[in-house]
Amino acid sequence: MFTLMGVFFFLNIPLFMANFIDPRCFWRINLNEIQDEYLGLTCAFILAAVQKPIEKDYFNKTLNFLKTTKNHKYALALAFAMDEINRNPDLLPNMSLIIRYTLGRCDGKTVIPTPYLFHKKKQSPIPNYFCNEETMCSFLLTGPNWGVSISFWKYLDSFLSPRILQLTYGPFSSIFSDDEQYPYLYQMAPKDTSLALAMVSFILYFNWNWIGLVIPDDDQGNQFLLELKKQSENKEICFAFVKMISVDDISFEHKTEMYYKQIVMSSSNVIIIYEETINFIDLIFRMWEPPVLQRIWITTKQWNFPTSKRDITHGTFYGSLTFLPHHGGISGFKDFVQTWFHLRSKDLYLVMPEWKYFKYESSASKCKILKNNSSDASFDWLMEQKFDMAFSESSHNIYNAVHAIAHALHEVNLQQVDNQAIDNGKGASSHCLKVNSFLRKIHFTNPLGDKVIMKQRVIMQEEYDIFHFGNLSQHLGIKVKLGKFSPYFSHGRNFHLYVDMLEVATGSRKMPSSVCSAECSPGFRRLWKEGMAACCFVCSPCPENEISNETNMDQCVNCPEYQYANTEQNKCIQKGVTFLSYEDPLGMALALMAFCFSAFTAVVLCVFVKHHDTPIVKANNRILSYLLLISLMSCFLCSFFYIGHPNRATCVLQQITFGIVFTVAVSTVLAKTVTVVLAFKVTDPGRRLRNFLVSGTPNYIIPICSLLQCVLCAIWIEVSPPFVDIDEHSQHGHIIIVCNKGSVTAFYCVLGYLACLALGSFTLAFLAKNLPDTFNEAKFLTFSMLVFFSVWVTFLPVYHSTKGKVMVAVEIFSILASSAGMLGCIFAPKIYIILMRPERNSTQKIKVRNSTQKIKEKSYF
């Protein structure tokens, strides 16, 4: 049992190691000795299996001439995978994988696929190794350009089908996805089934919504556009522009300026460049040599933004973010290259421009050191570091293709052993059909930990790594893994960002913004104008007493009834309760006025009581004068019912007291006026009017008039009494507690009744103002009623134009002003005579004045 577990552990060491290796910082030397930019377009290999071991220096002899070409990385990945399989005793035992031919531009020379090439039997790379050459299936690896893969397939389909199975290691192409049309062709690159979702998740993570898109004008580009729009639906992501470039457009050169201007002048800071269009964008920017552009280029292929010496600045964010299918970490590739080519670590920097990464070190800390050093210092420092070499995306596809071939051949061999029927005479076609049947359904886990399922390659949900590419100098490139996308992450979050690596790559933990419109801060709402994209809007302040407490709200919300919006309109504040209180300056002033007037009235009453036997007090019915002073003092005092916290009792007492005491005061004035008129009009002792005057009939005017007012007030209280009410709108941010009069009609009936009494008093007093008498107060009564009318006529429009506490203050002021007017007009002259001119308030003075007046009347007649 222990032995089996030990064997299992050692056989899976590469898989366990892959789980621990997660390199995030890569660098490479950018060599300039290869001038031919089209050298990397095509590189193909024909593989076969032989039933003998290969020579020890086989790969060194076979691949030595590939060292100086850009495509040598594909041959190195191929050799590494084949060597790994040839050394594995559990996979293809007693057989070895070999390279029969290299085609295309792998060695800098062009080899065109022809029938003669595939039938060529002489000058084999490995003499005497093809024991069953005619009966074994061969495998053609083509790439990275899918166009050339089609050319190879046409020759294979016409002349050699199905003696050779074709596997492509370039990008996935929808052209080859039809199994019926291409039954013997396999694409190792996965279909971008999750790419659109990965990009949308990445865009949403950084809150971008204004995106530029450049895609090829073909079926694959259209399919990607549809998937991207589908994933962007209802996520507030808009496209600033969508430029579809035809890779076969012969007029492309004449359109470069148009493409350049559209990309450079776009307000979008994030531009997605999909698949083959990256070559055209690269060409455009090399032709026009743009200035440093603060753009984020999201690509699906490794690409360094074209730079020049003048724009290598660490303070400006530039470079590209590339989505590449996730692969497990690879170890041992560097040791393989060194072993086969006898190179030192220092030589690898010069002849191997593959991406390299630090071993057993913190990626973030090492990357920071690398970026902070100068170009020469960085190069010298790198020479001293331990590193390993990484695969490119195409190299990973080659690696998986070789392992898929090995597993398919292994299954065929096992079937032949089980059936005890080794086929030696039916030819390569029969063998290829068997291998093809197994290859179509083969699935395995490669030594890197990646699952390879040939049948489901087009429907698997892929995981993606996100890389940032940039240049530290003209000859030193850097690649940083920023995060990972996986549809299998838990908690519904498909994207994970390495924040420390983001800071290393861009110099900040935040990415530049790319939005059509700046977000609307709290207190504003979004408004769309006709013709604007969904992501483009204008920010409008919230209406009065409405708020928005989040960014980018479409509608503002009303504050609750007892709250109000603050000045910024981003939150509701509890309204403060207020009323006309004694602490309020206005309430304090009015209360002080009411107290002073009440006190003054009390003083006047005391003076009158003290001098009750003087002629001026007796002449005008002192009982009525006392009653008038008491009622006026009550009028002043009733103002205190209006000040302070209102309650049900004070609200009722305000109106009832006001109506009754003012009725008493005005009816008293009316009684005094009637008394004066009767006193001067009734000269005949036998007339009935004299009896009315002598009997004190005018005094009944007061209770009768007051009784009528009491009836009105009783009806008011019964039908719709005053009550406590709140005023939420008069003063911003406050709830004012006021007394609602209940029935407005009843209130105006009370005022109207007072107006009728005052009008009657004014009319009688005006008619009696010229009657001769020593202490005739008809003129004073006339003026008092005139003041009374003026105050209450002015009160009505002012009262209706004010609200809240001011309305209450206006009513108090009117009470005080009208009462003070009556007090001053009627009693001020009498107090003046009593206190300042007492000689005029004597009986002798009155007799002399009356004698003089009679003499004047006789001389007149």
C-alpha cells in the first residue's frame, strides 16, 4: 500500500509543484537583431512516433539551427514536451516522438507545402528510425497564423487525407470549428467562451463604462461583438466606438489615418483590441508615431505598445492589459534549454528572449527593485538573480498538442495489445483513423495541472490571467500578472485582483478612469438628453426638499414629512420644532410691549380711581371709563395667550378672549358715545330721551353687545373650534406649532361684528365731535375708532401674506396697536390734565369758563 502511494506521489510531483508555482512578475530582453517582422507568421512541424529510443543529442542537432529565429520558441516548447514524454516510462513505452520535418519559416527559409514534400522519403532527419514509416500515422503542427493552417489543410485533404492528422497551435478560429468539414484537424487553442464575460467583469471591477472596440470584420469578430454586448447588457457599459477592420482589405493603407484619428481623438481611455486587429493597430501607431497616450489597451494577444526613447517615462501609465487563458506554472524549462544547448544562465538572457520569472522569491518586491533601477543597473541586477523561463500562449498549445498526440497513441497501443492484433499491413490511413477516433475523445491532465479535453475544447468555460505589458527601457520588457478570472470562483465574484502587483505595474492602486460622464455625486440626479448613450448623462441638482444619498441616482427622493433636505441635498435632517416663545426675540419684544401697556393701563386706572371726584373723571361717566380701562388691560393681557407652546386650551382662549374683551371695549366706547350724544341733544327735561339718559339705559349696550359676541363664540367652539396645528413649509428646516382657527368663517364673523360696533361708535362720535362742552370727549372717541379701523384694515392683507410665527406676531401686534390706540386717544389727554394741568380740573375754573362761553354766545346773537 505504501509503495503504491509513493509511486502515485512521485508521478504527480509536476502537478503538485504547479499548484505552488504562481509567478506574477516576468521580464525579457528585447533583441533587435531580427529585422524581418514577418518571420513569425508560419512555423509548422511534422511529428511521428518511432519504436526506438532517440539519440542523446537529438534535439540539439535538430534544433540548433533555430536559435537565431523568432520562431525558435515554438521549437523549444515542442522539444521540451517531446523530451518530457520520451522520458516518461508510463506514457508511450518503447516508443519515441520525433520531428520529421520543420516547415514554413521556422529556420528563416520558406517551405511551401506540396505533395512531394509529404511523400519525400530520403534525407530523413533520423536515418534508420522509420521502421514502420508507411504504417504509422504522422501529425502536422501548424501555426501561429490560421491562414497558413488552411493552406496546409487543403494539401492534406487533397493528397494525404487521412494519413496525417493536423493540429493547430495558433489562436482559435471559428473557421475550423466544423468537425464535419475538418474531421482530421484539431485546434489546441480554446474558444473564447468566457472571454467576453471576463472582460466585462474586469471593466466593472474598475467602474469603467466608456469603451472603444477594434475587432476584425469576420465571423469571429462579429461573434465576439455579440457576446460582449450580451454580457454588457443592463450593466451600463457603452461603446465609444466600434471599429471593424477587414484583415483582407486592400485599401487598409489608405484608411490608416482615419483609424488613427478615431482612436486617438476618442474620449475613451480603455480600448479593446481583439485578435488579429492588433497587428494593424501596431502598424498604424508605428506609421504615425503618436505622442504618449494615456490609454489602457485590452488585448487578447501579447503586445507591447509601440514606444520610442522620448516616451519612456515612469510617471505616465502606458502599456497593455492582455487576457490570456490560464495555465499552470511550468518548471524545468530553463534547465532543459541549458542542458540541450549547453548554455550558461547569462547566455540565456542574450539568445533566449522568452519571458522569465523569479524563482522562490516575492514577485512584488523583486518587481519593485527591477522597476526602480535604471536600465543598465536593472540588467546587471537581473544577471545575478535565479529565474525560470515561461511559455507563451502558442507554446502552451504546442505543449498540450504533443501530450494529446502521446495520449492518443498510447490508447491505440493499449487497444492493440488487448486485442492482440498489431496492424502492420493496412497502412497509415487505417492507423490515423484509429488515432483520430481516440484523439477526438481524449481527455487528460497535463503535468502543469491543466485539464485538456479535446472533445469539449470549444465549449469549456476558460479561466483567464490578466497581464500588464510594458517596457522599462528600449531593451527590457516587463510583464506583470494583475489578476485572474474564473467562472468557478465562489461567492459570485469571478475576478480577483492582485492589488500589490497593480501598484507595481502602474505605480498606483487605482486605474485611470474611463467614463463618458463623471458620476453624479449625492445631491444630484442623472438626466439623459435625446441622442445620448445610456452611459452619457448630465447631472442636475435635486428639486427642493428632495435628496439623493448615493452616486449616479436616476431619481431623487422626497424627505419624510417631519424631515427636510440639507443644503447639499444628500440627506434628510429632522426638522426642529419651533413656535413663538418667550425666548424668541420677537416673542420677547411682544411680551414686553404687552406687559408695559398693561402696566400703563393699570396706572391710568389707578389715577382715575384716585381722582374719581374730579370733574374730568365724573364728566364722562367714570363707571364706563373704569370698565373701558379694565377691558383694554384685558386686551393687552390676552396677547400672552399667543406666546408660548400652543395647546388646545390656549388656542381656544386666544380667540374667545380676543373676541369678548374687544367686544366689551368697543361696546364701552359705543356706550360712552351714546351717552355724550344724549347728554347734549336732550335739552328738554320732559322728553323721553332724557329719561333714557337719567335711567342709565346706555349702560345696557355693553352686556347686550357682549352677549351677542358670546353667542357667536359659542357657535364657533361648537362647530369648529380652534386646535393645535403644525406648519411645515413656512420656515425651512423647522416645524412651527401654531393655533389653527378651525372655522375661518367664524373668525371673520367675530372680526366683522367688532367692525360693526366700531363703525357705529365712529359714526356717532364723529357727529358729536363739535358739541360744546368743557370735557367733551367725542373727538377723542372719533380718533380712537379711526385708529382701531386703520389697524384692523391693515391687519387683513398683512395677516394673509405671512405664515408661521410671523402670522402670530402680526395678530399680537394688531391687538396691541388697536388697544394702545384707544388707550392713547381717549385717556392720554385726560391724564395730561389730571397730572400736568390740575388747575383746569377744578370747579371754579369750569364756572369761569362756562360764564365766558355764555357771554360769547349772547354777543354772537
